[in-house]
Amino acid sequence: MPARWLLRSLFGCYALLGTAHAADAGFAPQVWVNPGVISHHFDRSGDFREDNIGVGAEVLVAPAHALMLGTFINSDRTRTRYGAYQWRPLHWQPGGIKVSAGIAAGGFDGYPRYHDGGWFFAAMPVLAIEGERLGANLSIVPTLKDRVDGAIILMIKLRVW
């Protein structure tokens, strides 16, 4: 049931963001795909998996609004599923590369020490760097003592539409 709720929430956000898209005349939605994330944990003494392979998609519905959905093998070696919304109101364009910053917030599961692996809400800063076809998202996962181990995460993404 939480997965259905998450999907419904994401589609609801997409419908609400239709007005944001209308305000950005000339912007066409973009679809990006990714093979999971790479993580670098702050606590280097732990036995963490840092090549967190998976599959995900990000739909940029307006320059400052994106929806994300995906799955990967997390640092605890269990499967995580996620659905999130990105609000990236800060924008730069150095050398023709689009850079935007903001926050990503959504639902995540699969962390055994947090809600016994069940769903939880989390928010984290996000920095998106996007060329014509290749991009990356950088985020910081905060350390939640005895629940989630903090890390810097890198998501490489490819624009497919």
C-alpha cells in the first residue's frame, strides 16, 4: 500500500505542477534515466556498499520542478525504492552547462535500521548539473545515529527525451 500511495502522490504532484509548466512557456519536459547512485560515506570505518546500482528516472516538468522514481541496492546491501520531488529554484549557466540547486524530498525504504526497512520521509539538498544529454545530481544524506549512515551521493543521468 505505501508504494501505491507514493505513486499516487507523485502523479498528484505532476498534475499540480502543470500550472508551473504553463508559466514556463517554451519549456519542454525532460526525461532522464540513471543507473543508481555512487555514495561516499562520512564514516570510512564502516563496511558500506558504495556502488549502489539500480535504475531510476527523473522527469523535469519545469525548470525548477522534477519528479524522481527508482530503486537501487543501498549501502546496507538491501533494496531501496524511492519516489521524490525536487524543487530547484536556484539556477546558473556557467559555460553553457545548466546548474540548479534546491531540495529533494520524498519517500524511501529498505534501510534495516530505520523503520525496520519500511517507508520513511526524508529531505536533502540537491545540486543538479545538466548538459544537453549527460547530467549529474549531487546530494548529501545526513547521518541519523543508529539509523542511516551519512554520505555524499552522486547520481549520473542520461537524458532520453
